[in-house]
Amino acid sequence: MRFTLLLTSFLGIAVALELSRSESRERRTRQRSARPRLMTGVEMRTLEFRSSVGTPTEKRSKGALTKVPGQQRRTGALESRDFYQCTNPELRPSVEDCNAIVSEVLLTDNEVIIAANSCLVYSFGTCQGFFCSLCDTLDTSTQFIGTQLDNVVALCVENGQAGSIVGEDPPQWDSGFTYAGEGLPAFDVC
């Protein structure tokens, strides 16, 4: 009997302490939520992989392109006649987000046909990847696209830049990364 009374007393004290703690937590939460939130100029992007079809929106001169150096090639898919351009926009894609796109594209392992002057667009977080057919309808694979995107990561994104690789020989294409939501470049190689 004494044991039961003692156990009941301890349980009553424990419940009372827990209730007072939860009321205190609730009061602190209400106080925090009453404060105005600081808004920043950076838009938060969802970390969801999305793909879509788009068209190039920014015409660029091929005079701004640089030949891909042999030692910079991450994979054998780049050829000596491929060119690249890295840019320094105000908003830059993160390396981690761009690498997530490369991984997703390589995992799909599909054959694709891209109409002339059309792009496949991939988005994840701050990064927007693209692969565009510049002059003619292009028959390719997601393995080729993923490899080109991976090379842009090595040439530009890892250095804190956005950028593109351009295949100047027929069928002409460009592939690269911009900050999510930015325009897609097209080079005058046709």
C-alpha cells in the first residue's frame, strides 16, 4: 500500500513537471512566431529534380568560345573540336546541385531525339542544366548528355562559374549550367 502511494506521488510530480515544461516551450514558441521574419533577396528553391523542354533565349557569338584543353577533359566524350565558355553571372549554381543533375541524367540511360532549336532542361535547387540542339534535329543519349554536363561542372561550375560546352561540328549542340530560371544560351554555329 505504501509503495503504491509513493509511486503515485512520484508519477504526479513527474506529470506536473512535464506539463510546466511543455507550457513554457509553448510560450517560447508563441513568442518566436510573433516576431517578424527577416526576408532576404535570395529565393529558396525546392530540392526536387525536374526536367522539361525549352528553347534557347540568349544568342551568343562563337567568337567568345575557347577550345576545350585536353587536360581538362573529365571523360573521353569531349573531342578536340569542342569549345566552351564560362561566365560570371551575379547568381551562380552550386556544385552540389549541378552534380545532382548529372547523376540523375546519367541514371536515366535513355535514347532521346531533340528537335532543332530545342533544349532538354533539368532543374535541381540552384542549378539549371540544359542540352540544346542548335541547328538540326539531334538523336543522342542521356549518357552523352550527362557526360557533357559533367564536363561543364569540371570546366566551369567547380570554379564558381556558369558555363556551356558547344559541339561545333554537325550536328551542333550546346550543353551547360546556369542559375535556376535563367535564360538558355544559343551559339551561332549553324
